[in-house]
Amino acid sequence: MSERVTWTIENGVADVRLNRPDKMNALDPAMIEALLTAIDTLGQTKGLRAVVLSGEGRAFCAGLDMASMASVGTGVDIAARTHGLANSFQQVAWGWRTLPVPVIAAVHGVAFGGGLQIASGADIRIAAPDTRLSVMELKWGIVPDMAGFVLWRGTVRDDVLRELTYTAREFDAAAAERFGFVTRLAEDPHAEALALAHAIAGRNPDAIRAAKRLANHRGDAAAVLLAESVEQVALLRTPNQLEAVMANLQKRAPQFRD
């Protein structure tokens, strides 16, 4: 684990933290690499059931550290697809969406620019009421390019997203919830996110992974309807599905196997 990103795993839940608090977890090359490593490692971790993503210190993530990133763009071909559909900058946000388990972002302080896009990669976002957010890239004369436009599609109203992108203005957590950037608010988003992650970890892990695949599916109606049936057939009468039924009938905690 890089010192830029730390994590622990307890009962199948990974508690992942951006760890550059002196810079409000701003994204420098080391942070980018550490996030890529975390996503890759967690994606291969057996027994993982859910992930909580947060930031140490006063903020979730203040976006790009412009000073440290200024020289990076000169020699990087961002059009190259280095991580499947994405380049490395997009992968630090998109990668959370493609992890096979649910990811919950606990957001506080600020989530600006790339920080907002990283949070948007999570399946669910819980924010402190005093959080400040911004689609900030136009402030620097650039556009959001860390998967934001894909991640916001279907959750943020199109005209609202256009206004916020064009103006780069800040907005508060209550507005973010209305706009669709945030799922809900909580005074202690990290505690709420952990509680939710552990609740998810108590469900059939095969069904949770299947549900995430369905939620990520972007086919037409026919393709999604077929995918539902295929996933369900693969789940029915499997050991974990039968255990879910028996645990409910016997009013006990289930014992699932990965």
C-alpha cells in the first residue's frame, strides 16, 4: 500500500482512505498511482464484499494538484486506453464503478473537480451537510475528463450538469443531493457508509455482484431483460442462495462462502 492511499479490511469490508491530508487529498502523480494500485488490488481480493472510500483530514479530495500535475500532461497520451475502456486518469474514478462489489463514498469537506469524479465512481455517495462540491475544470480552462460524463449520466439532470460544468460554480451538499451527485446526507458520512457496507456484506455475495453487474448494464431493454434472466438462473439453487433462504426461515445470521 502506498502512503497516499491506505486501507484495511474487516469482515469483508475494505475501508479505503485517500491519505494526503496536508493537501486536502489533492491528486498528484503519486496519488493517481496509489489509487490505481488500490483498485487493482481490491479487484483481486478474495472475500471482499464492499468498499468504503473516504478522505483523511479536512476533505474528501480537492481535485488536481495543479502544480504537481502541470508537467505530467506534456508527455502523456491520454487518448491511449491503458485500462480497458479508460486511461489511467479516468480509471481512478471509473475503476470504482467496475469493481465487482459495491463501493460507498463518504464525502466531507470538499469534493472538487477530479475529487467529485472519484466520488461519483462509487455506487452510493453519502455526504456531510457542510460539504462543498464543484465541477471545477472550467476554472482552469479544461473539461471534466476523469469519467465524469459517463458516471453522471442518468443521475444528474442534463441541463443542470451543463450549467455546473460551464460555470464551475460551487454548490453545497443539499443541492448536490437534489441534483443527483449525492445519494443522501449524514452528519457522520464515514460511520454511515461503514454501517451500510457491513449491511451489504451480510447479503448473498453472489447476488450482490450480480446486482452490480445489472446496475452497470447499459444495453437496450431487450439486453437488460435477458441479462436479468441469465443472472437469476445462475443464482437459483446455489449454496449461497439456499443459505439466504434457510437463514431467513431459521431467523439466524447467514453464513455465506466466497
